[in-house]
Amino acid sequence: MKKKIVFTLVFVLVTSMAMKGQLNEYKYIIVPKKFETFKKENQYMTSTMVKHLFTQKGFTPVYDDALPEDLANNRCLGLLASLSDDSSMFSTKVTVILKNCQSIEVYRTMEGKSKVKEYTGAYKDALENAFTSFDAMDYAYTPKKSEVKEVAEQPITVSFKDDVKKLDEEPQTTMVVKQEATLENQSYESIEPKSSTYTQPSVKSVQPTSTVSGLLYAQPIDNGYQLVDSTPKVVMKLMSTSMENVFLTDYQGNSGMVMQKDGKWFLEYAEGGEKKLKELNIKF
């Protein structure tokens, strides 16, 4: 039995180290808001949890509906995450799979298992077990040679802004030398001063947009708390993380985070592409 356990650990370590070079070629991990194995978006908070765990392992995860510009222009910069769910009535079993832009599987984690009865807690536990496959990788994004060469071959423009020559004739003209990598593209350009109508925008400090009304009572549940009002009605559920006083939550269909700062509790979430911040009055 001991030999089998040691063999398994060595196998996982060797496999992780072998895959490290391949994963380093990818800048992003694309996390679906709804995995194919589920009926609802972010069901059991699986999308939130997968994105959170990839961040913990040093990757740069993004949701599939919020791709950064470089990834939107070049889908091959990222790997698409998916879940293989082999759960039964008595246990939850999930495997995380990463595929490239050609839908070719690049990496598959070990199967994470959990016997927690509550679904959200069970998937959280199983995913955390599956993500131990990334522990020995020490991931660091390294662009492919072709990408580095493409950037290096772009024309280099040097502007000698301080090397100014003025003519004695009127009107006075400023000449600026624009030098590029090739002699054929070198040129001289006349720059006339232009009046500007630009005004400095006012800067407002970020403050909580509102406060969730009423006192909320924290009741312990598996892997976190549920917040109820005086009705009593469950307002939201808080899922524990590895960080103290930081919880994952789902507020009105939006993935968010509840955290404590300066003795106060705050709810942070995104709604319609806009960041929202609400202050909470929680009694534990």
C-alpha cells in the first residue's frame, strides 16, 4: 500500500514537471461562466471557485465573457478550462481539463473527490483536491519564440524631441527628426503648435455605493456561513477561502466577495460590467 502511494506521488510530481513547460506558453486560463456539465451559470459556485484556485496557483484566469484585448485578438494565448464530472449519489468527483485554441487537450488534473453532502461545499472540496496537481509546477508565463520575434521585427521609431532646430524666417517652424530602423523610412516632419481644449477631469474617490439594509446574522454552515435577516430570510451564503475574513459569495446572480476592512464588512461584485461595493452590517 505504501509503495502504491509513493508511486502515485512520484507519478504526479513527474507529470507536473513535464507539463510545466507546455503550460508556461499560455498567458491566460479562460474560465466559462457556465460549465457544460451544469444547467445553470456558476452552479454550486464552480466558476467562481475554479477562477479563484487558478489565481492562487499563479495563473491569470479570466471569464469567457470578459477577455482582455490581446486574448480576444489571439485566442491561442489562452487555455480553455472545462470540468469532467463523474459524481455519484455518494461522492463528488471532478477533473479539470485544459484545452488549447484547437480544442486539443493540453493538461488534465488528477480526479478530486469529496464526500461532503452539501453540493456547494462538495464541489469546493473536490476542486481543491484536483488543483493539488498544480502544486509542483511553479508556473510562469514565457512567450513563444515566434511571439518574441514578431515583436522584435516591428519598426522602431525614435523621436528626438529635445534636438530642435529653429529657422530665422517667419513663420517660425519646428523640425523634428523621425528615425526608423531602415534608412528608406527616415523622414522630417514639421510640427505646428495647436491650441488645446482639454480640461482636467475631476477624480472621485471610490466609496461604497450603498449599504445592504438591516442587521444580518451569520449562521455557520458547511464550509462557511449563511447570512439571514430578521425575517428570517437567507440573504446570501459565504464560502470560506484560505484567507482570513475573506469569503466567496453569489449576490443576486453575480459572483462576488465579502471581506473585512478596518473593522467593517464589505460586499464587492460586478454587475453589468460595473464594479459595485456595498457595506454590510454582520453579526457573527
